[in-house]
Amino acid sequence: MQSKNPKESRTILTDLVLPSETNPLNNLFGGELLARMDRAASIAARRHSRRIVVTASVNHVAFNKAIPVGSVVTVEAAVSRAFKSSMEIYIDVWVEDRESGKRTKANEAIYTFVAVDETGTPVIVPALDPETQLEKDRFQAALRRKQLSLVLAGKMKPNDATELKALFTE
């Protein structure tokens, strides 16, 4: 199976924030943004694996900036690391100023998807070959995040989390 690079999975969804999607402060509901991010991440994971994909976890979400009604929102997702059957997807959310057109990063998230066959059994996915420095940084950090998750879930002994442990011993 030939490895792929993150740009092959890159997915960009752009949409307008409508009044029915906002809270009493006229800002985009967090749940609505989560759904948009899930859709973009799903497409990115599918592009990488070319298989059916399912959301395994939402590992991190940061709602750093409110997104007001009428805003143009762009969700950008790409695979940041591929493991055996799972893929970490890094998502950046941008909001466009209505008057100047300037884009500002509003939020980010990290999701994990698993590629499965028609019966729901996990299948192997292609390896990821990052190219840019940002892609390489996200690739390296993904292994530490996976190890932390496994340690917290009791599925890995802390001493076996070598990449994670290196953060604290070097």
C-alpha cells in the first residue's frame, strides 16, 4: 500500500452562519460547528483511506473565538497521522471578516476516524508522509497524543509511551 501525503486528504468546507444556527448571543452554536468539523474530517479520512470511515473520538476542541451570524466560516481538515486502521484528522476553523475579507483562525479540533469494511471491521490504511514543517510537527505530535490517550485508558503502560515520556525526560 503506497503512502499518501496530507494534501491528498485536504478538505475545505465554506459556509455562511445562518440565524437558525446561532445561540441567544447570535453566535454559531458549538454543536453546529462540531457537526461541520465532523463532516470535513470524515471527508478527509475517506480521501486518505478510500474506505468507509467512522468517527472514533473527538480528541480536542478549542472554541477560541465566537463566530457571529452572517459570518463566512471555512473548515479545513487533513489527515495528520495514519496508524494501523485509524487516522488523526487536524481541523482548523477560519472566520472571514465581513467587510475586509481578512481570515482569522477561530477554532481548531482533532478527531480520530477508523476505516472499516462493509461489516464494520477495521481495515488497514495507507501510511502518511508529511511534507511541510507544519505537517511534520502535527505528525510527530499525533503519536504523543495517541500514547497519552492509551495510557489514560489503561491500554498502555506509561513506561511504554516512549514518545510521550521523552517530553518529560529530555
